[in-house]
Amino acid sequence: MTARTGAPPRRQAVLPGYCPPGGVTLRSPHRTACRRAAVGLLTAVLVAGVALSGCEYTYDDGWRPALQDVPPGPASRVPDAVDPWPNDPLSEEDMGAWLDGLQLGTGLQVAHRGYGLLRPHEVRTETAPGLRAGTYVLALACRSQEKVTFMVSNEENIMEDLLLLCGSRRQTVLHLSRETALTFRVQADAAANYAYRLMWL
């Protein structure tokens, strides 16, 4: 038998989890170690991905308020229609919305009322007969480019005489000591809408 000379071939050291570039033979014990290392690495990556997907991350830069701390904004509101010509008189057919917006003596019982459209320099007179004794509120309003004169009187006295600037309202308390007829006189130098109400207080 011929004797072998020289040192035995050196075995290449293999680190755990490392597969040699040239691979290993089917009979090599390192194949099992490489397979176990690869399976273990894949399992660790999958577990880490599942764990991260279940986490909730928040960002806080120190000044941005949390969503639950943000106060609700003001409710959107459609602005009311604005009358572009509040001092131009309306026709008698179109006075309804203007009269409703005046809200003269809201909640009080009306004893007498009057409204209408005056031509320039027109004088209109109306009488409310048989008003019982008591205390009343007189409300006046007008719509015109000029002032409107209101006068309220009984058989003996002038109880109200007012040159009213249109766009404003006037309320006056009147006291009748006995049953009385009142006369309402309205005059304007320009076309004007007028309205008055006498209400029990």
C-alpha cells in the first residue's frame, strides 16, 4: 500500500448561518445549518412585519393640536338677503315683506293699524273710532328718501306730532282716560311707504 504524503487537506471553516459561495455537497453537514439559518431569518422578517403593521404611529411636533382638541368651526350660515335700496318706496303689492320685517309691537294685541304708499306731497287721514280707555303703544315706521310726518290727535289734543327719519322706528306710549276716537294723519314731500300700529299695553 502506498503511503500518502503531505498534510491532510484543510477543512474550510463555516460560520453559523453562512453558506459558502460554491455551495456544499449533498452530504455536507453545512447544508442543514444554512437551511435552518435562512428559515430562521425569513421567520424573523415576517414576525417583525406583522408586529409593525399592528402598531399605530403618531407625529407630534410640539405645537400641532390633537384632533380631539380642535374646536369645531362655526356653522356655515347663508347670509340674509340685503335690501339694496332700503329707502326706496315699494308698491302696495310689494309691501308685505317690508311690513313683516318691521316687527312693530310683536306680541301685543293690535287695536288699530294703517299702512300704504303716499305720492309726493300727499296727505292721508284715517280715524279709529271708539278706542276704550287704557294704555297703548303707538309704533311708527316709513320708507322714503325724505322724512315723513305723523300726527295723532283726538278731539281735544295732539298726542303725537313727529317728523320721522325713514329707516328708523318710533314707539310711544299713549294713555286714554276715556273712550276716544283718534285721528292719524300722514304726510310726505316725496313718495313714501308708511306704517303705524296702535296696540294695547
